[in-house]
Amino acid sequence: MAAHPARRPATPNDHGPHTSCPHSPARRPAAPSDRGPRGTYPRSPLPTGKKGRPVRVRSFLRDTVTVFSREFAPVPREPLGLLFTMGQPLLFLFLFGPLLGGTWSFEGSPWQWFVPGILIMMCLSGPMMAGYSLLVELIGGSMERMLVTPLNRTAMLVGRTMKEFVILLAQAVLIIVLAVPLGFRPHLPGVLTGLAILAVFGIGLGALSFTLAIASAPSGNLFYGVTQLVLFPLMLLSGVLLPMDFGPAWLQVAATLNPVTHIVDAERALFAGRFADASVLYGTLWACAVAAAGLAMGTRSMRRGI
């Protein structure tokens, strides 16, 4: 009977838990660790679509539409709320406007001068108080439930400001339509350009109002105090009701330092069809500056958290 050959001692090249087998799948080399400093993970590369457009842009637009739909959905069901916010401008339009005809001479109809001022008044009293709804959600806790969703923080702000933008345009068109039987004669290209500037200004005021609401939560005292302290001086010093030319010198200087004054002058020039007037340029620049400052501050407040 043949003897079996003696077994040699195992070597590291033999099969084992820490050895490689020619018949077993090759082991994948250890990948470098994705863990960053202090246990954090770097962001994954930004995916792109077929044409190279970042998916994040589409996600931002989708979140903006979602927030806008949520905020705007109750508006059509409560039409009286829109008229209630227009109460003060409508009272000035029907009760104060007819008195301007016998006060001083205008180049044209006094309504051409007065209606743009009423629109600015409505813009100040509407979007500037838009932060009240956000303040109510902050106090009630519903905003906290939105913050835990994957919605983009900036989209939350833009969606809310777009809602104020649509409401402001609808109210402005209604004011213009009601002023036509009173004697207002709109210059269509100038009215459309003026409404665009008014919308830009309203978006900036709405964003600033949201920023103030976030800063004043949870008590809300800061919001009510600042809005009431700022609203009426801006309105009175802008000349929306009476021209500042008949005031004392110090009042005229204060009016020139008021950004709303330049926007009012731009609206009056556009509604009269004077596109080449220098006030149009100044008013447009001030409206864009207010919008840029409001969106920047509002976005920063949303991203920092509430």
C-alpha cells in the first residue's frame, strides 16, 4: 500500500481567511475614505441633465412653485380679503382724489398725478405687511414643520414673494380700472412699464417684511413697531397725497432722501408717457436696489434658520 506523501506546513500563500484564492473573486481594493474632517461628508457632485443644466435649478423652481401654490391657494377663496387690504387706497381714491381738482393747476388731469401715488401707497401697505402671515406661522409652529421638509430655504422666500407679486398686480389693475371713469387716462406702454417697476419694488418690500418677521419671532413686537414707525414717514415724505414742492426746505430735503419719492416720481412720469424723464432712471434704480437688498437679506435669514 503506497504511503501518502508528507504534508508540508501551511504557508501564507495557501488558502485562508487572509489569503487570496485563484478560484475566488478578486478582492476590491479598499477605496479611500469619503469621510471628511470631524466625521463630515463632502457633498456629492452636482448632477446635470442632458444639456448640462444643473438639476438643482429645476428642484429650486419646483420648490418655488410648491410654496407659491400653498400660499396662494387660500386667496381665491377669500376675495373679500383682497378688498379689505385695498380699503385705505380706495378711500383716498374716491374721497380725497376729487378734492385735488380745485387745489392747484396740473399740467393735465389731476388723476394722472394722483393714481400713481395711490398705487405706491397700496404697495407700501400691502407687501410691507406681508410678513404678518409668516409671523403667525412662526408663532403657531406651522413654519417649523415646513423647515423639516426638503424644500429649499430660498424657494420658501421666493414663493412667498411671488404670491405678494401676483396680488399686488391684481390690485393695481383694479385701481386703474376704477380710476378710468373718474377721469384717469392711462398711457398703455407707460402703465405697463410702471407696473413692472411697481412689482419689483413690491417684491423687495415683501422680502424685507419676511426678514423682519423672522427677526421679531416669537413675540412679534419688533415687527409691529418697525412697520408702523417706518410705513407712515415713508408714505408722507414721498408725496403720494400732496406735492412736496409746496413744503418747507427741510421737508423737501428729507423727501429727496426718501427712496419712495424717486419711485413715485418715476411712476408719474411713466403713466404720463415721459419715458425720457430722468426720474424714470432714478426710480428704476431704487426699485431694483430695494428688491436686491430684500431678497439678499431674506435669503440669508431663511438659510440661517428660524
